[in-house]
Amino acid sequence: MNESYYGGVRKGKRSRGAAGKVPVFGLLKRSGRVYTVMTPNARKTTLMSISMIQPDSIVYTDRFSSYDALDVSSFHHIRINHSKQFADKHNHINGIENFWNQAKRHLRRFNGIPRQCFYLFRKECEWRSNEGSHAELLTHLTC
């Protein structure tokens, strides 16, 4: 589980504190499927209202303070401290970080996307990650 920020002006702060950016919350399940949700902000109450996770699941996050609410919820919460290490044996969030990298690389070619269309572009990135590339899909379709 992780969040990323899209759009906005590149002046000044970047990442979490940047003005005009759209926060997107993402979840990579053990099956390899990615789920994303646009949120108005990245506060605890907003992230906890997203119901994509079954109770009693193991959840891996970074040390962002909004994930503190997971410690007192019905999840088994494991935090990864990126300032010390990116993985602790099998515990990591590198898969969702890879999705953010691939999605931003794909969206960069459009040189800006109107905010009202961003949902569709984000869902396309999610679909590409979950279903594979066009070449892979075409090889499955041939008789």
C-alpha cells in the first residue's frame, strides 16, 4: 500500500507537500493486481475510508504518518523504513513503487492531462499493469 502524487506545477515543494497535485492511493495485492483510487488528500481519515482491504490482512507500508491508523485497525501492519532499507527479507513495497514509476513514465508522453480526464488515464495504467502489454494480449488471442 502506498500513495503517489500526479500533476501540479513543478515549482517549489515536490511530493507530499506540493501544491496542485492529485494524490492517488494504490494497493498491490499478492496476486499481482494493482488497484488505485484518487483521493482529495492523503490524511488518515481519507485513506482509512477506502475499503479495498479485507480485515486480518497483512499490510505493508512506508513510514508515512497517515498509515498510523492501520496500527489500531484489524490489519497486521508492517512498516518499511526507507531511510534505512528498502526491503526486510520478504517485506517490501517495491512492487507498488514500480507501478507508480511505470504509470508516470507512460503518462509523461502526453505532456499533461486535463484533470477531468485523469481518471481514465490512471485506469488505463492500472489495466495495463493487471492485464499485460498489447503484445502479450495479442499472443493470447491468436488461434
